[in-house]
Amino acid sequence: MKFFCILSIVILVGTCAKPKYETKIQNLKNNIKLADSTLIMKYASSITSKELKTHLYQFSANEFLGRRVGSPGQKQAANFLKNYYVREGIKSPLGKDIYYQTIPSKFFFNKFKSSENVLAYIEGSDKPEEVIIISAHLDHLGVSPDGQINNGADDDGSGTVAIMEMAQAFKIAKQDGYGPKRSILFLHLTAEEIGKRGSEFYTKHPIFKLENTVTNLNIDMIGRVDDAHKNNKDYIYLIGSDRLSKELHYTSEKINNAFFNINIDYRFNIIGEANDYYSRSDHYNFALHNIPVIFYFNGEHKDYHRPTDTPDKIDYPLLEKRTKLIFATAWQIANQEHRIVIDKHNELLN
């Protein structure tokens, strides 16, 4: 009898604990207040499928020869990005005309020539020391042994041009007097295709202190539709959003529900998921440093890592909508009153 009484108490305590946790989550959700809803959509509207398409046809052109790490084509692609930011009047955090974070060949075990991350930056008005990083990798696979060029339009040309358009939108907002309260680093990473080495180098040699990095929003392939969504292409996979910060996760969901209603698919976010996408793109190196991350991804398709990944196969209206979602999420994180925090430091969860 005594055993059953103890068991009943344990069951009762467990039953009571569940609503308590649910209440904490609800309080967390209620504490997320949208920042400048009208302004978000005003400046998101400057992101257009037409401009995304123009940029992507240039960035994934044959002249860049597949953007292999350290190759002349990859360096041309880096220069293309630098010239874009110079024309747009978006400065580098490194000062003057220095948009490259150079990575020496020895960091690649001398198997590849030196390469470079490309950085552009908009300083925050109120809390400039706090930084949101929006990233995508600029490199791809280069030229196949049979001479075919791997253009990498989706991987990761789509993420690259999304960042270009978001940077322009934030710049326009700042010119109008609505600059972000926190700083934003637009980070084009090299060497993702050889093991996320560009992001690893950045986290080992950060331009801004990692403890001041609020979040990393990483984009790797957002211009196509995978087989699982042929009948409903209005989707995006999100990976990692709740691994370190449930506040980041629910902020992301609130933005989507308020403005876009994209079908957010979390199937690849499950711990132990066979593909392990959580560890396979650049966000992972930031997560290793307890920086909350979101990985935006459209899933693999038949042209993944093949010469047939070309810009004519991109769904540009879909790329526009996904880019606007990421922009709006970054806007919210940059402008809300308090900094996004990881769960173990969140008073609402502890």
C-alpha cells in the first residue's frame, strides 16, 4: 500500500509539473512583442524576385567556374560581392575598403589555396556591440573532372543573393532613419563545401566577440522545392531554432504567423535525424559556441551537387518570400527591446 501511495504522489507531481512548464512557455510567447510591424513589411517589399534573379544569374555564371575554394573563380565571386557592397554604400566592419577576412592555405592543411570570407556591416543605433550574423556560403564545387561547371545556383547562390537583398533593405531603412538597434553582419563564408572551414575560421578569429553575437541566421539552399513538397511548395525547413533558445524559436514562429504563413517544416530538426543537417552547414560552428542559430533550407533535390543546379531552375517568387521571412526575423531580433537569450539564462523558463 505504501508503494502505491508513493507512486500516486509521483504521478500527481508529474501531472502538476506539466501545466507549470506549459505556463512558462506561454509566458515566453506572450513576452515576444513584434517590433515595428508596419516598417518590417515596408522594407521587406524592397526585396524582389526580379533583383534576386538578376543577382543569381550573375553569381552562378560560368565565368566563376563553380567557385571552388581558393580558385580564381571563387575569388572572382568574392570580388563580385565586394563590389556590390561598395556600390550600395554598405561598409565593411574591417574599415576602409577591406571586405575580406583572409584565410591562409595552412588553415586548409595546404590542400587548397588561401581564400576569404566576405563581410559587410550595418552598425546598430542603440546597441551596436550586439551583433546579428546573417550568413551563407559563397563557395561551391568548381569544375567536374569531365569539364562540366557546377554553377551552384541553389547551393548556395540562393542564400548568397538573399543576403545581398536583405543588406540592401536594411541599408534603405537606415537611410530613412530606421536603422537597426543592434548591428548586423552580412557574412559570406568560404570553404563550406570542404567542411565548414570558413565559419570555423570566423569563430576562431571573430571580428566581433562571440559573446556579443546574438544569433546566427544561416541560409543554405532556399531557391528550390524538394520531392516531399511538390504539391505544396510554400514551405521552408527550419533546423536548430529551438536547440539553444526557445525564445528564438517562438520569435521565428511569431514573425511567420504574423506576416507570411509559410509552412515551416521541422522534420529535420529532430535530434538523431538520419541526415544530421544540423551539423552540416555553417550555423553549426556558431552553435558550438552557444550562439542560437536558425538554419534555413529547402531540402535536397535531384540537382544537388550536380552541374544541373542552374539558375533557370530556381523558383524566384518562392525565393523572394523565403528571403522576406528571414529579413523580418532579423529585423525583429535586431530591434526588439531585449536580446535573445539561451534557455539556461532565460528567467521565464527557470
